[in-house]
Amino acid sequence: MITGSVNAGRAAVIPLVVVDASGQPHTIEAIIDTGFTGSLTLPSRLIAAWGLSFRGHQQVTLGNGSLDLLDVY
């Protein structure tokens, strides 16, 4: 079971552990999207700070139905 809360902006959030390039875990607060399909977006400052490796690009469908090409780490 996943336990979370509702933040001040009325978004459902859960704690999520992301492991950086050196194997160190970092707990972040993730906003739950009812259309979640298995992808996670992170701020570029965290990607850089955690040394995550660039894997390529992936086309995604956004909540409004539009398509976008995103970097994958």
C-alpha cells in the first residue's frame, strides 16, 4: 500500500526514493497524476546534482493530449 497526503496546493503527494548515480538514495515528494503511465519527471537541477546518465529521447503524450519529446535519464 502507498501512503501519502494532500499538500497545501491540494495535490496528492507520496514520498518517493530516487537513487543517484553513486547509489545514494534521495527521498522526494512526488505529485500523483491520475493519468500516470510509469514515467517520472524531475527538475533538471536534481538530474545534474545526482549525476543521472542521459539515455536518449522519448515521445510522450501530455495530459492535454499534445505530444512532446523529452530527455530520458
